[in-house]
Amino acid sequence: MGMPANTNKKLYGTATVGSKGQVVIPAEAREELGIEPGDRLYVLGAMHAGGIVLLKEEMLESLVEQMSAQIEGFREYKKHGNK
């Protein structure tokens, strides 16, 4: 039950929130995304859309590093590029 092949998104099915707020991630998603017991997942809220996104810790670290590099590049451009 996937999305068109030209996207990086895929619908893995549904999950139900239990009485303790726990959600089981579908097995296919865990296998394809390399999510294993003990992995730390960050929960990001999309408040305007009423949804959440789960990111593996390594992915969040990578995103932060990329953003930091882009910010530093912009600072250097601003410092030296306008001369």
C-alpha cells in the first residue's frame, strides 16, 4: 500500500494509540527504516496540521549539522560576499 514510486514517502498502514499513549510502529516501517528496539525517536509536532513526525536520532543530528553548515555559509557570504 505504497505511494507512487517517484516519491520518498510511503504509507505503511495505521497505528492505534493505546491507553498509555503508546503506538506500535508497523513492522514493515521498522524493517525498511532500520528502526530497532532501543532506538531514540524524536517526536515533532505539526500543530497546524494536527500531525506528528518521528525522526531517528541520527537523522535529526544530520539535519542539524546540515542547517548549521548552511547558516555558517550564509554568514561567510554576508561577511565577505558583499564587498
